[in-house]
Amino acid sequence: MQQSVTLGQKFKGALQLFRPELPLAAGLCVVIGQVVALGHLPALSLVGLGFGCGFLLSASALITNDYFDREVDCINAPQRPLPSGLLTPFEVMALGLATALLGLGAAWILGPVAFGVSVLIWLLGFAYNAKFKATGLWGNLMVSTSVGSTFLLGGISVGQFWHPAIWLLAGITFCFDLAEEIAGDAMDAEGDQYLGSRSLALIYGRATALRVAAVLFGVVVVVTLLVVVLGNLLLQQVLTILVTNLLIIFFVVRLLRSQTPADGRQAMRGLYLSGSLGLLGFLLAMVFV
């Protein structure tokens, strides 16, 4: 008979659902969109609302992902809160909807256009989790579009939707996240096969999928280097881009050489942290210099 789960264990399981580095990065992307669009840090109320909106919408997508992935996680990640029994499916979905409502509430305060874009971002995430995850590349494109849109949301929240710099950032982030999604499918191929996924890794093989991901990461490096050459950037921003690109290259090589899903996930985590720290460094250079 399964032992009862304490309230403290449930709270710990709920925290695990958030995977905080991902929502933190989403909130940071919204704030970066605000700063890039304005050229300076906006009012703290706008920063808080923008960050909270990005954080909560991302958290909602991750939480509902666990709900819809509960069967495949029994294979890929049995330690997750749902397959391990820390939380029930009802509790997970309730938490996912609550975070979505809070995020959309913050977007409503930011204005009708920000609210509309936020609804679209949430719908893309929910539809992907519920129906499109097994479609392979199409699902990858849905996730990458919602992630790249966080910069646009930042620009919208300060009335600068058409600023070219935030569209450039959105495009770079789209490529980076698409590469991560394709590589992630390669790491999760065993469980995805159980779901009948049409991922690139299952159709063309793990090695091909990782090479496609590497090419997309390479596009990110090339485009950001062009920004360094052609843009009017601060020295601190140039150094941030160069260091970030070196880290990306290092972890891409590790990803291509990985022999097991565990090794590949470690390389992907390094890539994600490199990109997030690069964005944070770029933001700090703009705000404090």
C-alpha cells in the first residue's frame, strides 16, 4: 500500500514542477525586451508586471506539460512529482491553471495588446502539451515561437512593438530554443517512441537530429557575431556575447559527442545556462553602464 504524502512533500513536489530556471529566464526575456525597446530600464511597476507575466506563463506551460506527460515520464523521468506519487493529476492541472490566470492577470494590467499576445503564448503552450508534442518538428516550432515571443511581449508592454532590436532578439532566441527542442527530443527518444512521436530523432536518427540542432546553435553564434561587427554595442555587451558564444560552442561539441541521454542532458543544461547568463549579462550591461 502506498504511504500517504505529507503536505511538506506536496509542497516540494509543486516546487519541482516549476523548474525555476526556465520561468526565470522567460521573465528575464520580457524585461530585456522592455529595456532594449526603451534603451533604459522602465518603471519598476512595469518591470515587475512584465517579469511576473513571463514567469507565470512559462511556469503554467511547464506544469501542464507534466500533467500531459505523466505516462511517458514513468519511462523518461519516474522521479518527477506525478509518476512518483507526490502529486495527483488534479493537483497538477489546478496549479497549472492558477499560474496561467495569474500571468494573464498581469498581462491584462499591461494593456489589451499585451494581454492578447499573452493569451496566444499560453494557448500555444497548452495546445503543444495537449495535442502537438508528438508531431515532432511542428511541435518544436510551436514552443520556439512562444519562447521567442517573450521579447515581443516586453516591447509591447512599453509601447514599442515594432522596435527592430526586439525582433532580432526574438529571432535569435527562436533559433536557440528550436535547437534545444530538437536536441531534447533526441534525449527523450525512448519515451517518445512509446507515444508514437514524429520527432526528427525518431525519423532520421539521433545523430542527424543532434547535427540539425548544432547547425541552429551555429546560426545563433554567427548572427550574434554579426551584431558585434555591425552594431554599435558597448564593450561590456561585446564581451558578454563573445564569452557566451564560446560557451555555446563548448557545450555543442559536448552534445555532439554525448553517448547517453544523461550526457546529452548535461550538455543541454550547460547550453541553456550559457544562453540565460548571456542574456542577463547583456541586460546588466545596458542598465548599469
